[in-house]
Amino acid sequence: MSPLYAFIGLESPIHWIIFGVIGILLFGKRLPEMGRYLGKTIIEFKKGMKGLEDGIEDGAGMPREAPPAAIEPPRPPQRVTMNVPKFEDNPNNVTPPQS
């Protein structure tokens, strides 16, 4: 048996009243907030679908290419001075360990 059979007959007014009472019991004072959130979600979904439809009609299914951004020319490396002692690998500067 398909799960869709469970939803047959849900268009009657008594079912909508039952759903409304359950919604009020579950969400209470937050019900207007939930309604606004659901409305915004539906609007965003419709905008997304409209954008997809426009893209298909304009480009025959091909995505639009954005113009290439202006590329900044590379800058020469900057010399950074540091205030740390410089250690060199010169054998003349090595002091032998004291024994």
C-alpha cells in the first residue's frame, strides 16, 4: 500500500480545522512567526525557480558567463626588515664547546 493513500481526503474542511488546532497547540504564540517564515521560504523558492526558467529560456540551457574580472598586475616583492639577530653558517664564527 502506497503512503500516498494516507493523504486522500485531506481536502475536507474538518481536516484543515484539525491541522489548525494542532498547529496552535504546537506553536502557540510563535504561529504568526512560523507563517511569515513559511511565506518567505515560498517566495524565495519561487524566485529561484523563476531564475532557472529565465536562464533556460535565455541561454537554451547554457549558463551565462560573467565577464572576466580585471586582473591586478603582480607587484614586486616587498623587503621586510626584521629586528632579530641574524645567524650565519660560517665555520669561523662557531665557538667550540667548553669542556
